[in-house]
Amino acid sequence: MLNNNQLKQNNVLHSCYIIFLLSFVIRLFSLGIFRSENIYFTLLLPSFLMMMSVFIYVINKKVTYLALISFVFMSVFVLMQPEIHRFTFLMLFIILFILRDCNFKFVINVLLFISVLSVFLIFILVSTGIVENRAFPFQGRYVYALGFGNPNTAPHFISAILVLATYAIKLSTKKELLLPFIFFAGFVVCLLFVATGTRSIIVAWILFCSTIFFKKIFINKITIRIIRLFPLIALGLFYIMAMNYTSTVGILDSFLSYRIRAFKIYLAYFSLQDKIFGNAHVAPLTPGGYSYAIANSFNVIFLSNGIIIFLIFFHFYRKSIDYYFFNKDYFSLGVLIFFVFYGVTEALLIGITFFPNLLFWILLSRAKPVQKKS
């Protein structure tokens, strides 16, 4: 049984976590849904809520002055660096610091509840005409953004919620619902593909299910080596092809919606210092005046934070893959594979408005070094 002090501490930590998610929701609706340019709702208010929860956490835990000074420094850094990707990555590290002391089931269940509630509210806004359901031409027909502003965003957001819900059922006492829900979720993913034309969610879902149901075939030492190196391989291949852009690469690039060309254009603006330490202003314009989007999470981490931060991320990712494989936790391993695959197809893995993706970062933070027998 927990004593009164432990209960009070848990309540404080859980409150911090909920405040964090509230700041994510505000940013999602202000920037992602209403596409507001009001900096108070898109940046300052979410930042204030996040830093308030960090301050409460620091006071409650009675951590060292060095930690407190570090949090103050990061707060100033966030307010001085409003660019979305540096802001996002910094916040992810902070929230993981707080989440490590929270009850794991509580974290997952609250995250699932707020994610589902947000989608429900978005669909109400679309159905009432408050938010436009924008249509985009795709292969001779129109696909719809479902209120998210981009036809690729909604299916990734919803499929991430389905994975999150699957994980929540796995942690619950009602495990008999797991198999029926996975089949239901697969059906929903197929509907999303038909409605939006987003192919990557189908492949990501197949990889997720293969890891769970066909682990003896799909998961072995060879595939694990590929999976654990995947972010580094993806970034390396993009970099090599971008720096050696030929007609052959152009043909391949057409199937990737010209993601390699976009990466090449960004690299042309970057100095050696930018590649090492990153450049917060990841939005150069081509001579034609068109701003290319980097639809690849690993490329975004590299461009906005530099190779050093990318290698730190890669270290934690590789450690996590080893941990879950060593402990035969194929469910968590499947979740990581799902998110990593769609992370290479869209720059959504570190999106601060994509709070279902927190499951990926939470699993990374919970992994411990593998103690192999000598």
C-alpha cells in the first residue's frame, strides 16, 4: 500500500503529465486544425503549460539546483527558438524525464483517452463545417484531409491511435479482446487507405502484425540487425542519393513523392556547422519560390538538430530494439517497428501535435541496457 506522501507524489506527477498533454492538444487544434498564426496559442501558451508542469515536478521531487537551472535554460531556449522541430525534440526529452516516474498503465490510458477525444472533436468540427475537409487530387480522384489539413496526416494519426489502443488492451485484464480488436483495427486501416490513398500505413500495419503473429518467421538475428540500424540506413541512403542525384535516382524519387529531391535542396543550404549542430530554420525556398517539405522524421532530426543529436537518438533507439528483442517483448518491438517505418515516410514521428506518437518515445525511455551472459 502506498503511504500518503507517495499518493500525493503520484497525484502531482500525474497532474504534470495531464498538463503536458493539454499543451499538446492546444497546439494541435490551434496550429494543426485551425492553422492559426497566433503565436500565443501555437507556441507561448503550450510552452508555458509545459514549463509549469516541469516546475511543479522539480519542486515536488526536490531535485538539485543544477537540474532546476537546466530547466530554466531550456525554457528560455524554447521561447527563443520557436521553430517547430527543435521545440518538439526538446519537449520530447523533457516529457520522458517526467513520465519515467508515472504509472505506466495510467500514462497509456490517459494518452489513449485524449487522443480518441481529439479525433472525435476534429470530426465534429468537420461535420459542422467549422473546419474545412480539404480535398486533394490523387491518381485521377480526390482524397480528403478529414480536417487535418493534409490527406497523409489523418491516417497516420488514427493508425497511431489504433496501435496505442492495441497496446492498452495488451496491458489490461481484458486480453481476450486483443485479437478481435487487431482485426477491427486492420479493417479501419484499410478504410483509411481507400479514403486517403496513404500507402505507408498499410505496410506499417502489416509489419506490426507480422512482428506479433509471425515472430518466429519475421524476427530473427538478421532482421533485428536491419531493424536496429534502420534509421541510420534510411538517413545514409537519403544522403548518398541526394548528393548523387542522377536520372536513375529521379525515377526512384518519383515513387517517394520526391522526398530525395527535397532533402537535396535543403542540404544545398547547409554548411558543415549546420550538419553537425543542426539549423533551426529548416525552411529554405527554391529559386522558384516553392518550400519543400521534408517528409521523413529522421531527415528532420538530422537537419534541425544536427548529426550529434541524431546519433544520440539512434543510440537510444538501438538500445531499445536490443532490450525488447532480448526480453522477447515482441509486442513492444512491433510498436517500435510500426512507428519507425511510418517515421521514414512522414515527418510526423517528432510532431508535437501528434501525441499518440508519444508511445514510441515512452517505449524508448523505458528500455534498459541489456545484460548479456558471458
